[in-house]
Amino acid sequence: MNSPQENHTSYQSLEGLVNALSNEEKSKYTDIIRSINLPLSAFENCCSWSDKGYTRNCIRDTDKFELILLCWEKGQVTPIHDHGGEECWVHIIQGKFRETVYNVDDLGELNVVKTNISNTGDVTYMSDFMGCHSLENLSDARSLSLHLYAKPIRNCNAFDDDLGEFVHKDLTYNTVFEFEDELT
């Protein structure tokens, strides 16, 4: 009998990962994202860092999917947010994260549904039918997480602590990784 690892290709380059995502159906994305075996060095050229907050670094943006590397300093956290109707897989490249999932009750109040801790190599999944969530870097150092959206996420609703409500937010990248030479 084959082990689960024998049934999957191990993606060991960004090129292989992007090609697999481009050529497979969305139903295969969970298997693909779980099969990533990239060294940290594969992401060096994609990283940017900020003391003001985590950075969103685009690796590939197509009509079918969006692959983004988030770079986190110690203690950085996302606002509570939804995914604009899109599905999201997160592969922890390096570090330890807390994901807190929320739902909004009939009175418009946020309630914690569950909290998960994810470590290097773990994969999580989120979609709006599950609620909304936030991610926090619990590591004592910089951390990396790879986010796959099917289809691309152009905007979302993010909770504004000062207003006490969700606000519409258009999403942008801190950097766009240009690796045409490496992927052709």
C-alpha cells in the first residue's frame, strides 16, 4: 500500500509549484499546497519586511489563483477579516502562528469560534462560510507564510477596532516578484 507521500508530487521549486497550480483544477489545490517542500532560500528574493505590519508579496497573480508570500516580524497580526468570497490555503513556511476564527451573531457581535496554533509545514484552510479570522505571528523571530487564493482576492471586509465594525478594504501588494527568467 502506498503512503500518502508516495501519491503526491513534492514541489521543490517555485516554478514547479506555480506550474502545478496553473495546470490543475482547484479541487487539487489542497494536495498541491500540502506537498510543498521548498527550502527557505526559494523565498529569499520574494521577501520584504516592515516594522509597521506584515507584508504581502505577490509571487503569481492569475485569473485562476493568487500566490502571496506574507512576511511577518515578531508579534505582527492581521485584522479580523473575511476573504471576499474566495478560498484560502495557508502553508506555514517558517514560524508559529495563531489563527483565531470568528463568527458574527445576529446582533452583529464577533464571537470566537476556535483558535488554532500552526507551525512550520502546517497547512490551514479558510473560506467565508466558515466565518472570518485573524492570524498572528507567535514566533520570537521573523516568519513566513504562503497564501494561496482561488480565485485572487482583490478586496475583503476587515474589522476596524476603532469603529467597532467591518469596513471594505481594497488589497494591494508590498512587492510583486518578477521571476520571468526563472519560470520560463
